[in-house]
Amino acid sequence: MELRVLRYFVAVAEELHFGRAALRLHISQPPLSQQIKNLEQELGARLFIRTSRKVELTPAGQVLLDRARSLLDSADAAAEEVSRVAAGMAGSLRLGFITPAMDGPLPGVLAEYKKKKPGVRLDLKEAPSLIQLQDLRSGRLDLAFVRKHGQGREGLASQPFMCETYVIAMPMGHDLARSASLGLAALDGRAFIFFPRDQGPVLHDRIMAAFARAGAAPIISQEVLSKRTMLALVASGLGLALVPASSARAWGQGLEFRQVEDDLPLVEIDAVWSPANPSPLVHDFVHGLPSLG
């Protein structure tokens, strides 16, 4: 059965008059009558009782009317949903992010996007940069917010998203908190909470090189992935940490933060996506990202 023929049948069933149904459908009556006759032959069932004075549905016709209405409603809903997805107004957008992006401008960006596109579902996943890039290439993510340096991005497109400095996190009342800012030399021999080198070898080595230039050698006492975990360990007195300024602003009580006087790599985060991704949602989201310029 074709949807077009089902629409013809529903019109006749609702009008119970072939002439009025033909006018409603903007076709002439003979072709309409033939289509209904063909449908009855296809189904092997009489759908209407026709007399010179009236048209009535048979029991089989009533069953088909209920089912046809449901089928046509589903087809119309599917067509509307497809059109909304194609127009970037519906569908699902899978976004990966690292903690500094969520501590920074990303929540505001997501809230503004949902205001404009309430029909789009945002599926969020927090993961290290390397994992996000793998998920982009495998199709498990549509867009990723990752660190700029030291990540293989062959075949991917990117756009700068945020840029800020590192600050030193320490427990409240720490002896180093007496200074408004600190040089890296003052951190020589201090216990530090750090991220594993394999999660960002280029950034890790650049930070360690900055310590070395200052004549300092921190002692890495713990390695953790999460900035939340890192700051919780600092608050517990297990060591100091270098964290993005946005993570410092997002933290509550129990910690103090100081500016770093020496040159450290910047916290640079890019939005990254595959240009081969056909979803209009990806390109629409990227187009709406704030510019760092």
C-alpha cells in the first residue's frame, strides 16, 4: 500500500462521499474511485458499501481507517522530524570536554545554544583530550573540547575556544600563601599533584622544562586525571598543584590560589570536529562559538 493511496482512502472514509473527497484531494472523482477499487483488490476486502444515496464503511474498512490514520500520522511525524534534523533544529549532538572547558565558558555556550535549539539533545562526555580525539575519529563524538598542544589532529578541523593561565593551588594557611604571587623557584622540592604524562606528554614536558629553567624540581606525589580530584587532594594537604585559572574560580572554600611569576605554557583549549561529519548540528554549533579574537 502506498501512503498516497491511504490518504485517498482516509479522505473517502471521513467524507463518506466520493465527490467531496475528490474535491478535498484536488483530483477528479473517476481516478479516486479507481484507486479505491485497486486498494480493495490489493487487500482482498471490500472497504465501502456504495449505494446511489450513500457510502458506508464496512467493518474491514473501519479497521483500515484506524490503522491508516496511525500510519499517516507516523509518516507525517517522521517527515517533520527529518526536516527539523536537516535544518539543524532537532537531533542529538555528542560533545566531549575536559574540566577546564566546563569550568570556563562552556556552560554558558551550552545554555545559549539550548535557548536557540531546544529540540536538540546534548549528550555530554567528560574525558581526557586523547580519548576525545579517538572518539571523534571513531564517530562516537561529534565535537570535542581538547587541549591545543601535543595532540594528533590529522584530518580534523579545529577552532580556538579558550585561553588562560595556570595558577598555583595550595591549602588555606599554607606557608607560601603569604606571597601575592610566586616564582617557580619557590616550589623546589615541594610535593605536587600532577596529571599523568601519557595524557599530555608535550604539555607535561613544557611545564617541567619551565621548572628546570627556574632551577626548581618539584616532587610529584600523586598523578590524577580529574581537576576536581587534584584540587581535593590539594585541600587535603597532599601537595600543591598547577591548575587553570577557571578551575580556581570554580572551586569553593578550603584552597588559596596564587599567580605564577615565571612563564608557563598557556591553558589553550580548542573545539575540534571532523569535517567529514555530515550533521548540520556540528557546523551550526561551531558557527555559534564565541571568537577569541
